[in-house]
Amino acid sequence: MAAAPPSAEFVRGRHRARWLNGGSAAYREMERMIDAAESSVRLESYMVRPQGPALRLRDALLRAARRGVQVFVLTDAYGSSDLPADFFAELRALGGTVSSFNPARLLRLSFRNHRKLLVCDRRSAVVGGFNVGPEYEGDGISRGWRDLGLAVSGPVAAGLADSFDDMLQLAPFTASALRRFRGRTRGHASAAGAVGLLTSGPGCRHATLRRSLHRDLATARSVSIMAAYFLPSNRIRRGLRRCVQRGGRVQLLLAGRTDVALAKLAGEHLYAQMLGAGIDVYEYQPQVLHAKLLIIDDVVYVGSCNLDKRSFEINYELLLRLDWPDLAAEGRRLFLDDLDRSMRVVPQRWLAGRSRWQRLRGRMAHFLLARVDPLVANRKLRALA
């Protein structure tokens, strides 16, 4: 399959950005950025599988280390549990720093570093929903899971690098590491300005993320959401309904094919409520949908964060908020292209086709993920603290 042409670059102030449409486009950009790095490379991924793109990115990291670039890698102990212990051995031998987040077996099931980030020279970065694995290779249409990323350069890259460094220090996930993490106030997590950085997870100021979303939804006229897992809070659901009541439009593009069946069941529990409010619901058909994208009028949210309790309260997540009309317009174009590859959920047909058993399964899945999972995590966090 021929490589897709590079997407258009957009400029806003001191920032430049362009969409990375699919996993293959993202990996090519990441390898290019690593090869161009002069002083430092920071790579963070929830899941790294020792095949395909991971081998190519590891080779690029080794090339960087050999020319004297400082290389830092952070993976998640749960998400990358299948990664061989010696996968980055040569990188370590060359002076690279490789860490695993939250190695404690009793805690890793609950608390995970779900972030995906590459920062080079504190000047350029890649964020998105894709991990480093062969299932993401392709365009998300004919091959590979459907995902999106963003290449961005400018002042926000330094904040992303600082955020990575904080996560690297938190990686042991001990009580003392968490206290130090909470005590650091570098101010890089902020929705202020045209390009803002938002984070979530225990010890983060996740109220900043929630306040930002609530504020943007309060005046929204057009909302496009691409979500692999859809379990938004009551307040976000209320914000979506009120957008429609004001005469606006809300379109949800959700997973028709999924890698987490329980999450799909839980999301389906909310379909009736969304459809009843006049919200358009679509399910993506060609491949597994894994993207995380919100476009609220001229504002784009893109990164690793799903619209669910785990992403907002338990996992460590990363989002960029970009008040950037040109970028939003191009993102909406990509969104509409994917709507053409999706099946619309017709309200009457959906409601009539749901058996009592299907409704019960959805209710149980929603209860487990929206109530039980956060409750267990909060108890573990109190015990750790």
C-alpha cells in the first residue's frame, strides 16, 4: 500500500501542527522526528509490542543515542507486560533511560500510565491515541486500527517534556513518589491560550480538564466526538443534550468493532439516552476504532484520554486543547470522511431491536466500569497514601 501524502500544516502564533491520519503516518513522523533530534528524545507509551513499529522506533532511538542524544523511554507495566525485559537492553547500554510505570502487581491493574507521547528537543512532539504495536499499522480503513494523532511544534512541546519528566519521577508509584508528584507545581497543565496542555490521574489537577470541557460545551453549537470507549459523566452528557436543545448539533462516532467488549456494552447502555436527546450516533465499520478526538466549534481536544471514568479519574492521561479554527476544520473533515464509512444508529430500529437481556448486559457493564472500577481504585489509592 502506497504511503498517504503528508497532511497540511497549520500555523497559529508560534505553534505549527498537522494531523497524523492513521498509525502508519504517525510512526513515520515519529521516526523522522527521532532521526532529526539533536539533544533529547522522550518516548512514552502505554503499550509497546515487540514487533513491527516498535522495532523500527527502537532502531531510531539507538541511532539517536549513538550520536549523543539523551534518550528517555517510559512504558506502562500493565500495558507492556508482554515486552521482553531485554528489549531495550542495547539502549540502556548506550546510556538511555528506560523505565516501567507502576511495577507493583497489586496496583498496576488499577493505576496505569495510558499516555502516548513523543517529544524531541523540547521543540516538537507527537500526541494521539495510538500505542506502539502492529495492530495500529495501516490507514485504519483497509488495514490497521483506526486512530489519529497530531504532530505539533512550538512552546507547548516544553510543557509536554516537563510533563513526561514528572511521569518518569512518578514511575515507581510509591507513596513517596506520589507525594512528590502532587507537590510539584510547574504550571504546564493549563487550558489557557490557543494551545493548552491538560492531564489527568491521581495527583493531577484533573478539575482543570473537566472545567475546560464543561466550559466549552456550555456554549457549543457543533460537537463532533470520535471515541473508542464512551462513558461520559452525567455533566458531560447534560452538556451534549443542552447543545442540541440550543439548536446545535452533536455527532458521536463510536466503535462498531472494538478491542474491549465490556466497554462497548457499557457505551451502548447510553445510546437510548443520546438518541432520545436528538444526538446523532454512528458506529465505525471498517476496523477497530481506537481514536480519541473532540471538536467543539473551533476547539480541538486530542490525545490519549477516553470519555470515561477511568480516563478522567484513574488512568494518567494527556490531552491537548487547541483553540485553532483551521485545525478544527481539517479535523472535522477527517471526522466526516469516517462518518461515510460508518453505520448510523437509527433510534426506532435500535430501541425496537434491543432484547431485555441485551439491556441488562449493558446496564451491568456500565455499572462495573462507571461505579465499581472507580470505587476499587479509590480504595487502593487511599491505602497507598
